[in-house]
Amino acid sequence: MEEFDYVIVGAGTAGCVVASRLAADGRHRVLLLEAGGSDRHPYIQLPIGYGRLLFDPHINWMYETEAEPALAGRRGFWPRGKVVGGSGSINALLYVRGLPSDFDDWQALGNPGWGYQDVLPYFLKSEDHGSDAGPFHSRGGPMHVTDVSADAHPLCQLYVQSCEALGFHYTADFNGANGEGVGIYQINTRRGRRASTANEFLRPALAHANLVLRQRAQATRVLFEGRRAAGIEFLHGGRRCQVKANRAVVLCGGSINSPQLLQLSGIGSSALLQSLGIPVVADLPGVGQNLQDHLAVTYFFNSSQPTLNDELNSFAGKFKVALQYLLHRRGTLAMSVNQGGGFVRSDASQRVPNLQLYFNPVSYTHTPLADRKLLRPDPFSAFLLSFNSCRPTSRGSLNITSADPMVHPRIQPNYLATDQDLADALSGCRLLRQLAATPPLSQVITGELEPGPNVRSDAELLQDFRSRSSTVFHPVSTCMMGPDARSAVVDARLRVHGLKDLWVVDSSVFPTITSGNVNAPTVMVAEKGADMIHEDGGAG
């Protein structure tokens, strides 16, 4: 049996960070297992190319939820990256840390060391900010952050001005002194290329002989010696293999694969495991529970002013943006279509912002969801406004249905299960309509495409939300961090409760969902987690 000091499962956003940090001193052998293959696909590296990847089974787990009663009985499509870089190789690139109160709330839930002042140094550690650093940013870290405000579409300024007319203030930096407000999102790119953790952390680290990446190696269970995690069993090249971990096993599979692997390994609800004939190693009923996600709805509007639709649907426009990218690595192809946005309060009673906004100067209404390509938008001038609740309170679950590791788990998001989430949904719908009716944005709108002007009453707005809303791909908390092993899976040091030398380090450990996109806080968790493994796992 091969032996390594550390065996890490999952070369996704978190796993690439953890592997690079644990291998950095050169003294310990690290194995990184990834179920998918290479991320060298050109559409992964081209920032706007991610729209072609959401339905590619070669690099995507292609998960589907159970039918959701609150969403008109629809099943949700949940793409997750099955590729080096994980979901960070197929996401929309937004660099959003979340609001300071998110992390102070984590600490208040019994997780010492996870308040905002504790985690800020880890955000700074990973960051290589392209603009003036200031106290809330840094330069020299592995992961590049790009300010694209100078290249944002002109309609973004109309969006910001209409938001200001409604009383929301402009912020130049959602990750700065005050993340509340509206503005232009920063993104993870470097010289016009996707700045995933695979590119920024892992690839440089692979130059060292003590770090081994094994692709197309799907973990099937954690191996135990008593209550100590001693290694991993995995499938590779048609063979069932085992590898020994002398210091620690670290799960970085994300909010679906990490709880799935724990359950397959006998860690989870004893009733569930016994029903599937899996020997129980640790009765931790919180495994796969506490699932949270951001649920969004989009409103589409015709525009009297040109949008990205006009650029991307004409030969001249495509030639222009391609030339700009080839010559300068800037412009439309070097950006996300999620350009404008913000964090706002729907009313004065909200303690913190409760809605995240998106403004995209592009639209996709003429094709089914599975056929939508970011380079093939509607053949007319249009744009979209969208929102999701920042901190939904509904919680769902994820459970395996078979001892076969190749069978997808059952995902039940349980959306809109609380009065607060219903209230946020209705408030957000009303706010999108207010924005669309407010100059100067209203002056370029020539009609509402979806849901359409006939949807007016609260009941109609909510019914439309139930019929059209969808995930924005932020599942978290299925291996929740907390002090109580009856509900949480890992402690504040990210060690699995009741077991030795087994860590979970990814978005599944979030005690609650953060207010914004989850890639940046996942990088932070990985940075902090790697430090704790060094400290607690004897790697120093």
C-alpha cells in the first residue's frame, strides 16, 4: 500500500489550497485525489466561457435535487465541478467574501476563532489584489483579484444610478470597509484568464516532488484503524486502490461529495447507515443535514440601448471583443456577465443587508436552460435584474440512498420553508420592479419580457418566484461546524467530532451560509484549515 503523510480528497476550490499549503515546507508527502480530469479546457480558462460548461458531463457532476414542493414540484439542476479546480473551474468568477456580520455570527454559534477579525487575515493571505491594497486587501498572495469596473458595460452605470435614486449608496468595493451598497463586482482573473485555485495555488505547488495529484481517482470510503482515519480507498483506472495516510485524511469534496463520502464510510446517522448495510463508525446525525443554498429569480427587460446581446450576436461585435481580448486580455471575454450588483436591505427593519442583487447587461430567454450559452444570448437588446436572499433560514438535507459510491445522493434543499424566506422572496421581487421603474434605468426599458407586466399582485409575484426561481449554485453547511456533535459534524478546528486525524475543509463546514457568493469564503476556510492541520496534525 502506498503511504503519504496527508491524503486529501478533492482538488476543488478548497483542496487545491490545502494541498499547496501542506506541501509547502517540502518535508511531508501529500497526495491529492480528484475524481475528475484536467482543467486545461479552453472554455474553463476563458472567463466568459463558463456558460458552456454548466451542462458538460465530462467536467460536471450534473446533480439534480428531488422535486421541491415549494418550487411547483420542480427538480433543481445543481452543477458541481468534476474537474481539477472543482466548482471554481466552472463558476462565474465573482470575488465576494461576504459581510463581516456573517463571520461574527459563525463565532456566536460556538465557533471560537471564526469572527470577522479572525478570518480577515486569511482572506488577505490568499489575495493578490490588482488595485491599491489598502487595509482590506493585500498583494503577493496566490489568488489574483481584478477590478473590472473600468470595463463594465455602460448600462451598469444606469443600474447604479437607479439604485442610488432608491436610497442605496454606491460602494467601490464589496470586500472593503463597507460591503453594503451597490456597484461592480470584482472577479478572480489574472491577465484575462480564470484565476481558480487550481491555477493560482495548485499548479505552482506541483513543481515540488512531495505533492502528487492523481486525477480520475474517485474516493469510495475512508479507511479506519479503530477511530483513527488511516487512509482512503479509491477507484482509479478500473482498479480499487488503497492509500495510507500517516498524519491525516482531509476531505475537500465540497458540500455534496464530502458528506456523501462520510456516509459511505460509516459516519452519519446510524439509522440511515444501518438501513443501507453500512457498518457504523461514528453516529453523527448532522452529516448531510443543515443544507443551505441561495435561491434566485431573474427579471428580463427589453432595452432601447445596446447590450452585450448586440455585441455577441453580430460578426462585427464578436470580432471586436475577440480582438480586444487577444491584444489586451480585456473586455467582454475577460469578464463575467455578472457585472453589477450589491447588498441591500429591503426595508429599514433589517439588521443587515438581506438581498443580493445582480445586474447583467445580457439576456437569455429564447432557448431552454440546458441550451443557453453565454456567447449566444437573445438576438435583441435586453438585460436582466436578479436577486437572492442573502441569509436564507430554510435548511435541507443530503443523504446517500445506496452503499454504491457511484450512485448520486438524494438532495432535498427544502427551499422557502420559513416565513422569513418567503418574505425575502416577495421583497426582492418588489425591489426589482422598483428598480425597473426608476430613472435612468426605466428610460431605456421598452418592455418586460419575464415575468411580464401581467404578474402584479403579491400572490402572482410569489407564484412566479416558485415557478421560475433556481439555485445560484451555493450549497453549503452539510458538514456544519459547531460544538455539539448531535447537530454539527466538525468542531471549530474542522476535526470530525469523535474521530482522530480526519478533517473536513470546504464549504460544507460553514455554520450558516454567507451573504454572498461562496468561493472566496471557501478559499479562506481552506487557508485557515491548512494552518490548523499544521498546528494540530503535527506537521510543524
